[in-house]
Amino acid sequence: MRDFSRQKNQTAPYIVRAATLISMVPEQKPIDNGALLIQPTDKGNLITAVDNYNLLKRESYQKVIDLGPVTIAPGLINAHTHLEISHLAGMTVGGQGFVPWLRSLVPHLTLPPDNKALDRALQEMRSSGTVFAADMAARHANHLARFLKKKDFAHWLMVQHFGFAAPGNDKTMPPAMAENLNPELANSENFCRAGHAFYSTDATTLQAAKNWNRKQQRPFALHLAESSGENELIHDGRGELADFFRAADILPSNFQAPGCSPITYAENLQLLDESTLAIHCVEIDQRDIETLARHRVNVCLCPRSNAFIGVNRAPWEKLNKNSVNLCLGTDSLTSNHDLNLWHELEFLLTEKNSHMDLETGLKMLTVNPAQALAIDTDFGTLETGKKALWSVVPDVFL
């Protein structure tokens, strides 16, 4: 699919026209023969009007870019991916469960990123309409930060804290792996602190990272309840996942299981609020769902990644029924076949006994992640004042 949304070298106001325009503004119906009036500024191209083309053209004499017989929607937001490891595509084992997948992945994680692989991954996202990514980065976050800045791609760089080196007596937070190489990384306006997971990161470090993000008013992301092994480890400290991380000298031998679900543990640690993005949430029950809803936590579903690895599916129907803000992410190319969010949505819509409608699905790609990631001033809808970035809805959805 061609990337229509990046109109470069425009210096004067112009109009973009499409057969149908879905603004995703609440209560606003799709506009037939829809159009955007766009004003180039030093902050990028901004929408100054949205209307029927005939009405908009009557008020304006600007250049027109006609997209033809297509339906456009706001630019898509990938709420969870790992671009840093795009070069490891095809190197992992799928369909056998979480620990076999980890065993196949971990030996390759020291391999440095490959710019050709990053280019391919980014182009795939852009060509399918993705305009923003919440990217979970690790040891090579510095490389990725330079790459995304050069490519002028909007993102949060969610740098993961990993390991059980707890803060010292002065309560300072141990640096994330990438910060050991570049302490200035945290000064970037795109930087967020993130947690990897409870089974790989000290609880006090996660609390410190969350508190740092709170002060900076930035979203906090954490892989949460992704597999049954994670639940077993947090509940009683046993199981295949616990054995794997102990053997790798990551999980301390004296680790004390909190004796509850990962969701309850996150609540007890005060990690849950409206700026938290809980990723996966596969192994959760009704009590967990009510906890997430009560704290207004955002949940990012990665259904194709879960299916690739061979874990269960997230109960998105129950989450949605309890008014949890749901987003979609592709996860990485080590657990997915591509980074096309439309394929992610198609997977959900075509699941057996799926009752998701297109409007709900589109919200999970646009409005919902814009709110979850605190970027709804610029992204998520096509309306006056927002960035002029859109996606073309594939015919399969129409």
C-alpha cells in the first residue's frame, strides 16, 4: 500500500480529497467526498478544516491532492513494538510456548541492530499507515534513537529497565542498560522509562521508573501477564519460566514470590493508573479486569504475537465490556510476521466467534492509543489543529 500521508515540499495551504473520510471524532459520521484543508507550518502540516470536498473547495482556491476512490482514517498508532530487534526476524521458534520462544531469542540479543532491517521495518509501518510508534527499546536504544530522529518518525522511546540491581540507600534508580552507554539519553523529549517485566526487573526499580515518568508526565509501559508461566512465577516462584530466569542468573535465588496475580502485584506496587500501558494481559481473570478498569489502565493487545508464540489470547471482549481502554500493537518481528497494524485488526475481526465491529477496531488503532500515550493533542483523529497524517483503510474492511 502506498504511503499517502507524507506530503513533502508543500509550502502553501492545500486540500487532500478522498472518496470517504472517517475522522474518528466522537459522534461524527464518515464524510462522503471528504477533504482536509492543510496548512504547512514549522511544526509540520496541520489540519485547518475538515468537510465535504465541494463545501471546502467553495471556500478555498488551494491546490488539491486527490487520493482517488479510497477511504481515509487517522494515521495509525502502533502501541507496542520492538524495532531494535527487527534484524532478528526468522530466528525464533514459534508455536511452542513462551519459554521455548525465549530460549531461541536470547542468544541473539547481543547482535547489533542492522540499519537495512530497520529501514525495511519502518517502511512497512509507514506504507501501511502507521504514523507513531511506542517502541520498547533495550541495550541498543541509542542506535534506535539516532535512526528514528534521522527518519523523522514520531515515537516514544520506551527504554526498558532490566535486572534485579535495586536502587541503593539514596533511592536513586539504576540506569537502564542503554543509559550506561549514554547517560544523556534520558534528556531526549521522546524518552520514557519502561519496565521489562516482573520476572526480569526488581520491583523497586519499576516503582522508581514509574515515578520518574509521572513527574515527566510520560506514559509507563510494562509487559504484564503475558503467559501462564509469569502468573505461576509471581504466585509461588515456581515453574518453567522461573527456572529459565534462575538458570540465566537473572532471577535471584532468594526471590520471594508475592503470592498473587501480576495485576494485583502491580496494583500493590502502585504501578497502575491512567498513564500506564499494560502490554499483553493474556492471563487475567475477572478480578484482574476489574482492577485494570478501576485504575483506568490502558491495555495493549498483541494478538498475532501471542498466537505466534503459542500462549493464550487476551480476553479483549471482557476488557472492552468493562470499559478498559484497548490499543493494538504488533510487537516485534521476532514474534510476528509483519508490522502492519491492519493485519493485526483483521486477525481480531476474523477470529472465530469474534463480535468486534470496525468502529471499535479503528478506535484501537487511533483514538485509544493516542489517549493512552498522551499524544492526543496531535494524533488520533482528523480534526482542526491535529497533524495532517492519515491512513488508507484497506478494501477488506469496507
